[in-house]
Amino acid sequence: PAYINRGNAYLTKGDFERAFGDFNEAIRLDPKSAWAHTERGDLYKAKGEFDQALADFNEAVRLDPTYAIAYFSRGDLYKRMGDFDRALADLNDSIRFDPNYAKAYFVRGRLSYIKGNNPNALYDFDKVIRLDPGDSYAYFNRGVTYFVLGGRTADAQADFTKANQLNPHYAYAALWL
């Protein structure tokens, strides 16, 4: 875990090279660590190296078929690649294995919105807000969904206001006020 934690610290600082070295070392020391494979996969994803990211996420899921974060990361990758059906399946699995994983609900909500399934998007954004009431992006995205549905402009306005209160530097939310 020490190499993974330090790798994440390097990643936070934008030092991809050192992060990559630490994730590789973590995998060398424990090749069966789904966590290490997922973290390295996230690094590959951040660098736009999707094939390598997918290989690491697949390995993480193979090593631990109940690891919610691996499914989330792979689902997010599939979403970025435009493979929405696989993305949705992985996000559903992530939520099945960790029903309190707010990020999985958020990305699934965005995916539902993109696919035009606004009732499911609302459900997921509501869930994010219940799990993490300080998530300004969830309020903003729920507000957009209310707006698109029509007839819910007061709810949309309330969510845009809340998003702006939570994150006054989120300029896009302020544009909707």
C-alpha cells in the first residue's frame, strides 16, 4: 500500500512519471493487487493511453470480481471511449458492490442524461446528493436535468443556486442563475 499511496500523492502533484514508477513497483511486489492495477489504470486513462488502462482494469476485475472501484474506473473509461452500454454495465456493477459509492452514481447519472434517460439521471443525481450533500456538480447536473425535462424550472433554479453557493468559483453554474 505504501507505493500506491505515494504514487497517488505524486499523481495529485501531476508527477506522472514517479506515480507510474510507484504503481509498477506496487504491482511487482504484489501482482495480485487489484488496487494497484486500478490505480495504474487510472494513470494510463489520465494520460489518454486507453488500451493500457483497459488492460489494467480488466486485470483488476479478474483479480477481485467484487472491487467496485475497478468497475467504476473501467466504466468511466468505456464512457470516454463512447461504449455506453459497457460503461453502464460496469457502473451498475460498481454500485452493486458498493451502494454508497457516490462517484459511480454521478457518472451513471451523466451517462443516463447523455442517453436521454432523464428519470434515471435524476435518480442518480438525487442519490449523489444524499450521499454527498456538498457536491456542487451533482446539484448542477440535476438542475440541468430538471430544466431539460420541462415544467421543473423552479427545481432547476434551486439546484443552480445551491451549486453556486457550494462552489462560487463554478462559473458554468453561475451562468444558469
